[in-house]
Amino acid sequence: MNNGDLEGGGVEGFHAKGGSKYAPVGAQDRAVLEMSSMDPGSSSSDSIRKIKTQGMLDSDGREGSVPGNGGANGPQREHKLELFGFDSLVSILGVKSMTGEQMQAPSSPRESDDVSIANGHPKPTDVKMGTMMGVFVPCLQSILGIIYYIRFSWIIGMGGIGETLVLVSLCGLCTFLTGISLSAIATNGAMKGGGPYYLIGRALGPEVGVSIGLCFFLGNAVAGALYVLGAVETFLKALPSAGIFSETTTKVNGTISQPIQSISTHDLQIYGIVVTIILCIIVFGGVKMINRVAPAFLIPVLFSVFCIFIGVFLAKKDDPEPGVTGLSLKSVKDNWSSDYQNTNNAGIPDPDGKVHWDFNALVGLFFPAVTGIMAGSNRSASLKDTQRSIPLGTLAATLATTGLYLVSVFLFGAVATRDKLLTDRLLTATIAWPLPAIIKIGIILSTLGAALQSLTGAPRLLAAIANDDILPVLNYFKVADGSEPNVATLFTAILCAGCVIIGNLDLITPTVTMFFLLCYTGVNLSCFLLDLLDAPSWRPRWKFHHWSLSLLGASLCVVIMFLISWSFTVVSLALASLIYYYVSIKGKAGDWGDGFKSAYFQLALRSLRSLGANQVHPKNWYPIPLIFCRPWGKLPENVPCHPKLADFANCMKKKGRGMSIFVNILDGDYHERAEDAKAACKQLDTYINYKNCEGVAEIVVAPNMSEGFRGIVQTMGLGNLKPNIVVMRYPEIWRRENLKEIPARFVGIINDCVVANKAVVIVKGLDEWPNEYQRQYGTIDLYWIVRDGGLMLLLSQLLLTKESFESCKIQVFCIAEEDSDAEGLKADVKKFLYDLRMQAEVIVITIKSWDAKPEGGSQQEESLEAFTAAQQRVATYLAEIKAAAKNEGTPLMADGKPVVVNEQQVEKFLFTTLKLNSTILRYSRMAAVVLVSLPPPPISHPAYCYMEYMDLLVENVPRLLMVRGYRRDVVTLFT
């Protein structure tokens, strides 16, 4: 068999028990071809982002000259800091640009956190906004909306003044704590597009960020429908004649009262769809037009609030309608307690109504009135100073609106009777001064402005998620820098229209509430995690924060979710979990430096310290194999490691738990081959991931393999997480290809492992090692010769946990002298295995002393042929080194070291391995795998002779593991 491309081969293909033939892995094997076809990726030098400036070489070939303002042919300026090899930081960062260079602003989150330098003249920048117009006004406009105008008085009538105060305080505290967390995260560095999605994703990872970001997008889209329905309802209340369908009359408190006009659901649907289409046309017209019109929408809002307050104080003097009492202590007393009752779908009290209201339902109805605190963070790119404007503007808007709500609770509760509060949905317009029409116009304009903001912000949020290139399914919503997200806008409009068709404002608001609460929970958890970990990069300018406040805010959000509706909460959490699961499976991996990575790092450090420096107890011992990938021969191109090494490494783990370290050594100078080492490490890591093996890749550059391995075995790992088993392939090709340097390297590696107290596992027949789909039958035979701490027994048990070996049985062969107590030894071994909870058949074999004559038999004849050939080669080798020492007049030398040769001892070693090999061939020729104790290299013995012993030991054995333990037990008898 020719297997030179894969470190050579061993024996010819042999037949297993079932008649199948084991064929070594060749260059054309499927596994090798798949590995060869893998793109190892570009070299690490290509992945390094370099900061480039418009530099030039002068006529003398010197670096550091850059064109001045005069252009390419203008005057040139020499660098004063050219010793450092780069332009000064002043030039690079654009703090004081002398060459017209300017730092290019990052366009989207997909650019990660890298900064590139743009050439050319500075581009004109847009006008930046301050705290008032950039944060406070948008937040105020988003928070003050439809709920305050047409639902707040109804909430007071249903829940009473007392419980409404609790309701407003609870929701206000939730948003205030979220604002504190938002301020801390937003002031911890520059923000890019995506608003809260960007903050959460960079704090909790892309999976959490995308799942919460998509839910927040849905919340904004549904909120647009909420505002549209509010505007339509106000319009139909102001102009009842505009209704297409007839209105209904309902009962109040079980008796027939005056006719109560309610709006038909069909009218809401028809007008709502029309308004949604008109708004979408405006959105498609561009954001600049919306930004110019948006401030005008705030004026009617503020003026309408002013008119409402004036109307409250003038209500009694202004010939009020029935039910409006003016400011009255009696009304306060009557309206202080709650009066929960059934209503119809329009919110009109009806004893036969199907909708029952309680405090939890009111929380879901009112909470959208306090949302909108993210409006300022969404405009971070347009702010002069985000780290100052976002905290001040957001918290000021939150406190202002919460204070307004608390004052309005007393005023509305004191100005009208409960029946008026419950039946007049536009009480704010009824009591407003001077005309109700002003309030109705203000309501319509404010809700339409909020709807425009939702239909403008939601598509950009979706586009930001798509531009991060995490989910391939969102590629349709990607947009180029500076372009309008038309596809995302159309998709948002479809969602908004679908919610409008529902036509019921009270059914839509709980849905919006859940999505916004999920986002607020994510913001609070992000700040909690970052604050608790306190990484060196966590340095927010906003100092008034603490992890306990963020944890309280997150807990409050979750409590409010369950208070509103446990079914809506479960559905929303399930939706977020499904998105998270989908992103983790289908999404592209990205490292954003999130808090979870920091948590894993700190947890690993604490775990490492808790393990201490003492030896791990045998009950807690895990194999940590060091897989030595350096081939003894050549591998096909682009194959960094033997394709079966990872399969064998997986067999050393129970249910895949554990870590493997794959190492390779590059010969040469580190400064010259550093980039080659990075590229090789990336290629080896790709191989590990391709083979689904839990492990890490390490590449070491050393003058030669021996020195490189000696450094690895001493320094690899930390504390008790250092590798404890060295795994490598047996060099089967060394004699056939006349690689005379291999014996010395092979023996040196084993001796280094012995000195470093590392166990050794040498695999012979790696080409025939089965993968996870090749089921093996027969036995796993252990030739237990020396005490190894139970490592050989443990490895056999680990092999049984794999599907490929689970049908095999274990046989333990104990090698004993002829005159030893074989039966006593067998009983002791059985008792020992029983105490170790290991099922195995025990067989005791006696071998005559080394000077006895060989026995007959086919196995012995095969071994004798190899034995005779080994004797001749060893004799020839010894004669050569003796002749060389005699000619040079030096002591006996081998591999550059003095050696001592006892020919009688050499003969004894050869005969011992002959007896062991013939025994293995006799009892274990058809075994699935054979494990045998690895004899240590004799001191001051030629490495060539030791390799001859090993060759004779493994001769004609198709699949063999040579195991040497170390000075400790890896199994224990006790529980």
C-alpha cells in the first residue's frame, strides 16, 4: 500500500471480523478531499485593518512625506515623528488635520468598531442638534400621545384616583430606571445606527440583540397602527357625519340612559387603511421632509395641553355639560376608589359586555403612554454630543411627562363624575378652553406625527439589523449607505395595515406594551451585566447608575409584563426565544465584544483560581489531550492535520465534554514566520470546527521540532487546565523512507513527556481509525503490563461511550510470569474492576522468561521473521556506531549523545517485544482496537534500537494504542 502522501502507511489492508476491509486513508480519500477543498481563509495579514493615509515616497525613497494643501505637486512637509513609522495621532485622527484628511464616520453597525481614514477634502456635515431639539422634544412628542388624550380620563374613571396614581408611578418608575440604564450604556462610547438594538446587541451579543431588536421593530410597527387608529377615532368623534356605518346605543350601569355614540369598527378599519397609505406615501417621499415637519407637530400638542389645563380651572364657570363638576373635593372623594366593570369592545360600560377590566388590564392599556424614551437614542447620529444630550434629554422628558400624568390624575378626577369619565372618551376636548375643536385638531396632528415617526423609525431599525448581516433571511431589507429603506418601509406598512384592520385600540395596546417592555428589559439587563462585570472598557460618562437599579428595572419590566397578561407575556417571550434560536442556528457568527464574552472570561478566571494548583481528585479528572499534529511525513496541500486525529480526539471525551489542544510546530525564525504561523493557526482552527471537535488550535515557531515540543509541553495551559495527555501518531514510515532523524525525535518526545509528567498515547493505524458512522464489532483488548494509574482502563470505557465502539466488549489481558499465581492475579483484577464499576473479561497470560526458546505457531512464525530482520538491522547499526567511534577515537555516540550498549540487554528487549507481539497476534488479531502499555525508552540507549523494539511490538497489529500513564491515579474505587 502506498500512503506516502499521508505520512506513509503501515501494513496492507486487512479484513475485519465482519469481512469488511480496512483501507488506509489516502490522498484521494473523501475525508482528505473534503479537507483539501476547505477554504482556510485569507492569511491573517489580509484580515488586519490598516490605517492608511495619503502618503508618498519622495525622490530619495523616504517614507513620511505627504502632499500639502497645494496638491500632489505642491509643497511637501516632513514628518517629525517618522521614527515611529506612522503619522502622528494628530494627523491620523483628524484632530488637527494639516493635509485635508478627515476621519470617515462609520456608516452602519456592520463596520464593527474599526475606524478608517478617508482621503480627500472634508465633506460638508449636516447640522447637529442639541439636547432640546435632538432628544427632549422627540421624546416628549413620542411619550405624549393618544393615550393621554382619549384614554387617560377613562382609566381614572375605571381605576379611581388612588390606583391610577399607583399605576402612573409604577410605569414611570419603570421607564425612569430604563432611562438611567440607557444613559449609562449610551455614554460608554460612540453610538451607530439601530438605536436600542445596537446597544443591546453590543452588550448581550448578536443573538439577543437581533431577537429583541426584531421584537422592538414589531412594537414600533404596531405602535404606528395604534396612532393611526387614535387619529381616526378622534376624527370620527369630531365629525360623526363622516361615519359610513350606523352607530350603536349602549346601557350605562344597567339602566337605559341617553344615547351613547360609539364608533363603528368598520369605519375605523376603512379610514385607518386610507390614512396608513397616505402616511406611507409621505415616508417614501424622504426623511428630510418629515424632519422639517416634525417640530410643527409638537406645537399643537403643547398648546392642547395648555388648553386642557385652562379648561379644567374654568370648567365650572363655563356652563359645563352634564357630568362636568369643575374642580370639586366631592368628585375627588367619589372618584378615589376603583369601579371595575364590564364594557363592550368600544370601552362603553355594559353589564353584558364581554371585556372585563381590572388593574392589570389598565397597566397594559396605559403603558404605551410612557413609551418613547428611545426616540433620542435613535437620533444619535444627528446629535452634537450624544454622551451629554441622551441622558439629560431622555430623563428630563421622562420626569416631565410623569409629573404631568400625576398632576392630571388629580385634575381629571376632580373635574367630572365617574359616569362622565367612563362615557366621554374625549373628555379632554369637552373641558378644553376655548373650543373642543382645538383639542381634536391637536390630537389628530400629534397622533399623525407619532405615526410618521413610527413608520420612519421602524424601517430603519429593520435595515440596521439587516445590514449587520447576521440573518441571511433579512438580506432583502439591506440598504446602501445614505439610501432610503424602501423595501423595509413597504414591509412595515403592510404590518401596520394588518394591525389597523383589527380596528380595536384596546386590543392593540397590550401587544405594543409587550414588545416595548421586552426592549426595556434588554436595556436594563445590558446595563446590569456591564455594571456587574465592570470590565476595563466599561467607563460610562453618566455616573449615576448602579447594577442594582438596572436589575430592579429589569425585574419591574418582567413584573409589569405578567401583570398585564401572562398569556401575552408567554407569547412574546416565546417569539423572542424562537428568534434567538433561529439566529443561533442560521445566523452568522460575530464577535461584538458583548458582555457575555466578558462574563465567560471572568467565570473562567474564577474557576481556574478555584481549581488551585493542587492535583485534581480522580473523580474530577478529565482528559485534556494535547494533539500533536506535526506529521512524520507529508500531508496533502491545505490539510493541516491528519483527517482522523480529530476523530480519535473525540473518542477520548465522554459525550463530547472536554477540551483538546491541537498544536503544530513550524521550523524557522519567529520574526520571519509569524504571519505563516497565524495563517496556519487559522487553517487548523477551521479543520477543528469542520470535524466538530471541541478544541483550540495553537501554532509554535521554533528552530526545530524537538525544541518546539519541549517548550509546548512545559508552558501550554494554565494551572490545572494544562494538557495531561500527549497524543501523536506512530511514525510507521521512518524505515521505509529512511528518515533517520525520526528515532531521536520520537524518543525525545517520549522522554520530555515523562519529565513533564504527561501521559502519552501513541496511535498506530490511524488511517484505519473509524469515524462516528463506522460501527465496530468485536472486542477492545487491553494488555495491562505496568501500573499506569488506570488510564488504559479509563480510555477503554471512554471508547465504549462512542457509537462506533458501543457494540464492543472489553477484555483485559494480564501478563504474568510462568511461576506466578495466575488464579490469584485474575481474582484480584476482577475484584478491582468490579470496584471500578467496569465490565470486562479478565484473561491472565503467562510468558516464559526471555531466554526460553520460541514456541511454534503461525503467529510466532510471523513474529520470528520480523524478529530476525530486526536483529540484523540492530547488529548492523551497532557495528556502524562502534566503527565510527573507533575511527574518531571518541566514546560510543548515537544522535550526538554518548550511549551505553549492552548487546545482551538489546537481545533481551527484542525477545520480550517478540513474545508480546506474538501474544497480541494470537489473541487479538480480530480485535476492534488493542491497548498496550508503552515501554519507556531505556536510559543511555540508542534511539534507533528503541524504534526497532517498537516496530517489532506493533508488527502486523492493524489498530493499536500504546499508553503510558503518569505519576497519579485517574480512577478511584470510592464514591
